[in-house]
Amino acid sequence: MDFTLPPEIDDYRRRVRAFVEEHILPLERDPANADEHENLREDVLNTVRARVKAEGLWALQMPKSRGGQGLPVIGMAACYEEMNRSIYGPVCFNCAAPDDGNMMVLEKVATEAQKERWLQPIVDGKVRSSFAMTEPMPGSGSDPSAMLTTATREGDRWIVDGHKWFITGAESARHFILIARTSDDRRRGLSAFLFDADRPGFEIVRRIPIMGPEEHGGHCEVRFDRMEIPDGDRLMEVGDGLKLTQIRLGTARLTHCMRWTGMAKRALEETFDHVRKRESFGSKLADHEGVQWMLGEAAMQVDIGRLLTMRAAARLDAGDFARKEVSMAKVVVSEALHNAIDTAIQLLGARGYSRDTKLEWMYRYARQARLVDGASEVHKMVMSRFLLEEGVDFWSWP
Ligand SMILES: Cc1cc2nc3c(=O)[nH]c(=O)nc-3n(C[C@H](O)[C@H](O)[C@H](O)COP(=O)(O)OP(=O)(O)OC[C@H]3O[C@@H](n4cnc5c(N)ncnc54)[C@H](O)[C@@H]3O)c2cc1C
């Protein structure tokens, strides 16, 4: 078993690391670079993005023919981790959610004409996108079969009516992927569509105030009132909505794990100087066994998460859906992230609770990790189903 990275991927990883160190981390030091939602200001972002393109590090997940770098999922894992050493990193490389997952699913399932119209502008960084699935009670949440938003066929068009929320990026997105109910069939009742932000009948009700810093475009509540979609803007076949969601979420969920591993490492990095230099009760913090256990535990959890992420990445590269591997990584990494940031705040003492470091930003951000793209409990439910179905073969080698 070989745990080394192929040389071409390691070369990308090193270049991403150097870019983040030189061009992105310094931006964190000046609060004027942040917008009112605690993300990178658009004009600053555009300057960095131009530099990323010039360095040949743009859109690592997309094929070279589209202007990307064509990395396999294991390559993305190694590089996304490096990107998220900075809280601003992934969006600078066009590797942030939800564009990242939207681009990958469109590349996999859209027709060539749809790719030109809807995908290419996202890859080029000319527009942003959103994925609209979740609804307020009693609609679709953890269980998509509760979906209430409907798309009803009228000739060669679909008429959409409904209500969704927590749609990331919606305020600044132009291209939307929508999941709506097209029949009452239990397994094939949902379908997927594409639409533009300025389509009549689509309304952003509000940008929902959240606990943490926000992605560009926030997390929005949206309404559909007889919004028309031409049948040509349907993705896949009628009834394939759930299938598309599964195709999207497999890799998209794992990219969260890649980025979160990078953020967890950064949180621990924030402690190094302090624990090495700070004297307490006659010795440095780093020499106290209690501190060593905290750091050792946090470092180990990050590494466990990374191993699970890399295993799932390798399964995805092999063409597998890797459902249980992705679920396992998602649960473990979301907890490792929280634990690493919590540990770092604790070890920095009062300064950890201040805004003099980015730890409090990360702490507020990290709470979403156990909810988005499937709550931890739902992923554990999936794993339990696999266990009971497969018995001891749950742990079999591929
Ligand atoms: C920051 C953020 C960004 C998001 N971005 C998007 C987006 O871009 N597009 C989009 O469509 N959605 C988005 N969401 C929504 C997200 O996908 C949902 O919050 C998630 O699927 C859970 O659905 P829910 O909120 O309706 O919770 P519910 O389904 O009501 O679940 C609530 C809780 O119940 C528990 N639970 C649920 N089912 C089970 C079970 N079977 N067994 C045990 N416990 C269970 C879990 O603890 C869960 O957290 C986002 C959410 C957040 C917080």
C-alpha cells in the first residue's frame, strides 16, 4: 500500500501551498480586506483570482479542456487541504462550495449544450451558482422525500411553485440548480432543472442571518411563484432528481472534508508559537503533559479524518459512489475540525477568545460542519444501514 502522492499532484500541492503563503495569508492580516459578511471583498478576490489563473492553479477540479487543471479526486484532496490553510483560500482558486460541487455535477451529467450555457461561465469565474434543495418545515430537509416545491409540466415548459431556504450563495448567484417534485413516485418523484437569477417568478425573500461568517451571496430564503423553465433546461431525465443529488453530494461532501482538514491544521498551527514560549508553573506549556494530550489528540483526529478522506477520494477516482466512505469521512472530519479549533482556543487562553486571531471566525464557521450536506446523525444512519446489510463485509477490501 502506497501512501505517497504522485509527483504531478505533489507538485500542484506545493504550488498551492506557496501561493497561499505568499498571496492569501497576508490578506487575513488587514481587516479592510473583508466585506461586511466577513469574507474576502470582491475587488480583492478578483485580483487574487487573476493571479491564480496566471499561475496555472485555477479550477483544479475541472478538465483542462474547460480551463481547469484536470486533477483526480485524490489530487483535489491534497490541494484543497493546502488552500484552506487560509480562511479565504478555496474561493480564490474557484474551489469553494457551492460552485465547486455544482461545476462537478454539471460536468458529469449536463448535455454539451447545457455545459456551454450553464457550466462554462462558472468555470471561468464569470458567474456564481447555487444548489436549491432544502425547504422550511414541513418540506425537504434531511429527508428529501418530504419535498413540497413542485414543477408541473405545461407543454414544453415546467411551472415551478414553492419555497426553499439556506440556499448558499443565492444573493450573488446567476445560475441555479433546482430540485423539485415532478410526481408522487417515491423513488423517482424528484427532477433537476437549471434556471437564471432573473427569471420572472423567482424571488429572494431574505438573506438569513447566521452564526458564522458567510460565503459570498449568503444563505438565502427563496420563493417560486409560477416560475417557468423550458424543458431544455431540465437536467438528466424526469425523475432523476435524487440521482443527480447523490452524484453531486458524493464528491461535494468530500471536498468539504478536504477543506476542513486544512482549516483544522491551521487552527493547531496557531498554537505552536504560544505553547512553545508561554511559561506556566515553571515550564513551557508544551512541556505540560495535559497540553501534550490535548495537542496529540487533536492532531491524531485530523490525521484520521484525512486518511478517511483520502480513502473515499481513491474510491471515487475508481468510479465507486463511495457512499459509506464519504459519510464516514464527513462525520469524523466535521468533529476533528471542531475539536482542533476548540483546542487551539483553549491553549491560547484569553487571546483565543479574541478577534486578534482567526480562531473565533473558524469556531463560528465550524458549527455548520455537522449540519450541512447531511447531519452527522443521518450519515451514521447510512453507515448503520450498510453494516446491517453487509454484516462483516462492511469492512471488506475493495
Ligand atoms: C450554512 C448552511 C448552508 C446550507 N446550504 C445549503 C444549500 O446551498 N442548498 C440546500 O439545498 N441546502 C443547504 N443547507 C441546508 C442543509 O442541507 C440542511 O440543513 C440539512 O440537510 C438538514 O436539514 P434540516 O435543516 O431541514 O434539518 P432536519 O431535517 O429538520 O433535521 C434536524 C436534525 O434532526 C436530526 N435528524 C434528522 N434526521 C435524522 C435521522 N434519520 N436520524 C437521527 N437524527 C436525525 C439531526 O440531528 C438533524 O440535524 C445549508 C445549511 C446550512 C446550515
